[in-house]
Amino acid sequence: MRWEFHNDAPIYAQIMDRIQRMIVSGALAPGEKLPAVRSLALEAGVNPNTMQKALTELERGGLIFSQRTNGHFVTENAEIISAARSHLAAAQAAAYLKSMTELGYGPAEAAKLLQEQLH
């Protein structure tokens, strides 16, 4: 898995976003164990403290949980995963509408462009 980071957001937030997307898309299954913090940090090319901060925030949000000596796991709570998926989708929709508004399109025109792309 290739990790790429941008300067537009803190690295831990980008890590959180990537892991959230993996969970809501099913790439990480409910109940699945995540690799160890050090392994994830090495793979991503970040400091283990940065990775731990991202995982702590995901745990605070309920998407993952930790077991003291066994590591981190994806939640098995389908409602939490569904809510996270809806939140990410709403953010994407808002970003799309903002970009289209900046180009001079109204909501109806932006929706029409989406419909055209589906066909």
C-alpha cells in the first residue's frame, strides 16, 4: 500500500482519512486486526507517534478499538461504520458543490453534470 501525503492537512489527519476510507469501503473488514503501530508507521514512512495519534483519534471516534495487549481492531458496529461513510460522502459532496460554485455553476447544473458522467 502506497502512502502519499500533501501539505494541505496534518499528516495524522491524512492517515485518519485513509484508514477511515479503508474501513467504510470494506478494504478493512469489521473486527479485522490492524497491523502494529510501528509496522504501519514504517510502511507509511512516518514517526510512530504520528501514527499513534491518528489511531487514537480513530479510536475516540469509535471506528477502531484497542485491546491492551492485542493491538487495534476495526469496530464491528455497523452503525458507526455507516455513519462514518455518510460523513465522508457528505464532505465529498460539499467539496464538489463548492468547486462547482467557484466555476459559476449552480446546484442544479452541478447535479446535471454528475448525471451526464453516469451515462
